[in-house]
Amino acid sequence: MIVSIEPDYAVISLPYLIYIGNVCINMSTKEDKINEKTNSTLNQQQDAVNKTLDNTLHNIRRSTDEARREIPQYTQRITEYQEKTIQTVKDISSDFIEAQKQVVNSFQSQLDRSGVWDVYNPQRIAENYAVMVNNFTSYLLNTSNLINNALASNMRVYNTALEQTRDNVKTLTKTNTDYIKSVNRHNTDINRDSQTRF
């Protein structure tokens, strides 16, 4: 604040209070007011940034907690899928064997009438079909196991990648934080040195 005691006399500009008689005049400089306003704005901005980051962290925690609560549902669906796959393989095998029984019985009754039992042995045909059905069933079950193992393997790889990403982000964050602190220390040193020179 600039105060003039008399219209044509010296102008006073001091950063402290002056008491003239019973009147108190606050003598703060324009620079002090700018600094106060800047500090207030910076504090408001810092509060807004902190609030935004806190809200983001809260939302992330809420989302991960919801995902964690859904794990039993996913596990149940995978278990149901595996059970359904095994049951389907069992049904295919059973249906195939039943169909072959009917074919062999029908074929045997035809052979008994014609007398060509030795040429087409139904027992040997049934054994061949049984081997084929067993192989087919094993193939389907092995395929199901292969898919399940690949799924589990992919989940392990995915988790490992996530863990590595987490570690890399921690390292990057620490590096950035250390860099910012270093820059701030350097700026503080420069400001301190420049103030001591003048």
C-alpha cells in the first residue's frame, strides 16, 4: 500500500504497520498480496489434485473388491463348463456304444440266419468298436485337459506379467519422485544462493 502523508511530500511504501496517532495503517507490499494469492491458488489446486487422486484410488479399490467378490462365480462357471464337457464326452461315448450294440445285435441276428458267422465275427467287431470309442473318449478328455491346462498356464503368465508391470510402475514412480525431489532441491539451492549474493 502506498500512503502519502501530504499531497506533495514523499511516498511511503513499507511492508509493516505504521501507527500515526490513533490510526493504524497496514503497509503490505503488492508483492506480498500476489504471493498470498498465489499460495492460496496453489493450495486450492493441490487440494483438488489430492481429492481427484483419492477418488480415483477409491474407485480402483471398489472395482478390485467387486472383481474379487466375483471370483467364486467365475470359478463356478469354469467348474460347470468342465463338468458339462466331461458329461458330454460321456454321453457321446455311451450313445455310440449303445448304437454299436444295436448294430452288432442286428448284424448277429442276420448272420445266424445266413450261416456266415465265421466271416463276420460280431465279437471282434464289437471289440474294435470298443477300442475306437475308448480312443475317441480319451481324445476328447485329453483335449479338455489340454484346454484347461492352457487356460491355467495363460492365467499364470498373465499374473506374472501383471506382477512385473506392478514392479515396473513402482520403479518408474520412485524414479520420477526422486527426479522431482532432486529438481526441487536444486531450485532451492539456486534460490538460496541468489538471495545470499544480493
